[in-house]
Amino acid sequence: MNRNKLTRTLAVMAVLLLGCVSFTASGAAQWANPGLLASPDTVKKNISKPDWVVVDCRDLDDYAKGHIPGAISLGKPCKKALRDSTARAWRDIGKYEKLLGTVGIGNNTHVVFYYGDMKTLTDATVAFWILEYLGHDKVYLLNGGLDAWRKSGNRLDNKPVIKTAATFKAKVKAARYASTDEILGIARGTINGEQLVDSRTEKENKGSDIRAIRGGHVPNTTINVSHLDSLGKAKDPKTGKMEAVAYLDPDAAAKAFGKLDKGKRTIAYCQTGTRSTMTYVQLRLLGFKDPANWDESWRVYGSQLAYPVADEQWYNFADVNKKIKQLEEKVAKLEGGKH
């Protein structure tokens, strides 16, 4: 190799090396509370212990097809099993105490929630938030869920698991639950110094995607970050597009919420208080001092006509009824043509 060629080769290697260093430096964010996440190794090491319960947050049918060996099911997806028919947490705390005790979760039990994929990620984060709201200090999320478990070389099992009943007594931490009254205070400017995060999509935030009587967002909302935009992304082999992946990533979360003050009370909301539980988990991981989830969220707020709304848009019932009528007429014609 001549001298000029050697020089060019070394120059290229130097550029590549600098690129690697830059990439490593840009990915330097760390969780402030990494202990809230469980790894597959941690689950595998502890799942057989009597003071550990691992909960599969998916549907019972999916659990029956294959779950982490030793994991239990609540009989329904966690976001349904742990909330009422309106997707709100039970106000009767005794119902939680009875349910959790029955499935083997006591006050000294380490509880790990896991999910299957992006669709069930928020089932696990709902469960995480509810356990923390109840004051349980030994609750974790298996980051990556079943995907992480399988990629670590672990198998699944289809045998149902039932744990010995335990005693659970809630020690409710009210600050982790944000009420609509508190949100109204922020909206009307009577409560200051709190941060409000809209975890819905930009279209929901701007009122073009209406899922209540009115669309828009709460006045004085601090930032709008869709829950999917707070996750890392990878190329989907089917679509070729960059899509969010179901792993909580410190770099992505720090980028999404880095402008917020960790020392201030920070409340997340969405449509039903479901997607916002993922934001709550991320805020906890990032070390926010006083994070909370607004359980009632936009479904309740947007349907109350006296509440102030920013970027207010009204649901067009007349237009929807017209389209429904047109659709019914088309169906009737199609059905009539069969005879």
C-alpha cells in the first residue's frame, strides 16, 4: 500500500471512529430510577420465589397460548381487569385489596407486569400506575415485554398458574392521581406552577380528531407529546417505515420531556387516562419529583360544556348521522341485490 492510499485509509477510519464516538455520546441518557424496570434475567431469577408475582397483562386467550413460565393472568387485559367499564380506576379501594390479595399479591410481594407488543404495552403501564397509586413500592415493568423475554433465549409455557392468596392493604398515594377539579384549576389559571402533558396525537390536541362532544385540549397544557413519539423507533420490515418500538428508551424519553422541570408537579393525560400511564411511567423513570396520571382525561373533560377548551372544535352529529343514513341505504341496496 502506497503512502497516499494509506493516508486516505487512515482518514476514513478516523471519520468512522469519530462517528461511533458521536453516536455513543448522543445516546448517553440514563434513567434516574432504573430499578422500576425489570430485565428478563431478573424475572427468570425470581419468578419461582414465593414473594414474587409476574403478571401477564394480555388477554386470557393470549395467555393460554403461551406465557412466561410461572406468570399469572388477571383473566382480562390489565386495563380492563383493574378499571371499571368507563376505563376509570375503581374508587372503592377495597375492590383492589380483594382482587390483588386473591391472585397472590401482598404488601411484601414484588410484582412485575409485562405485555406482548405495542398494542398491550399500555395494559402493563395502567397496572403499574394503579399499583403505585395504591402505595405499593415493589412494582416493576418488564421492559420489552415478551419480545425481550424471547430474545433472551427464554421459552414460553401454556400451563395456567394460580398463586396462594395473600393479604393486600392499600396505602393510597393520592398525589399520583390527578382529579378533574385539579385540571380545571390549571385550565382556569387558579392553580399555577404545575405542568400538564397531553399524551394524545397532534390531531387530537388540535381538535381535528374529536373523541368527545368537543375536541381540542386543556388550556395551559405545557406540551403535547404523543405517547408513541416518546419511544425509540426502528424500521418496520413489512412497511419499510420507521415505527415506534415497545421498549422504554431513556434517550427518546429525555428528548420528549427534556424541556420540563423535574421539580414541578407534572400531570399526564390522554383520552381515557390509558396512554398517559405510559407517560407517567417515563416521568417516574426520569426522576420527576411529583408525577401523576389524570384518570378521567379528555373523555370526561371534553364532554362537559362548561369546561374551558383550547382549539375548541365541536363534534358534528348532523354530519355523522347523515353519513350513517347513507351507509344504511347502501347496505340495504346490497342486501336487496342478494335476493
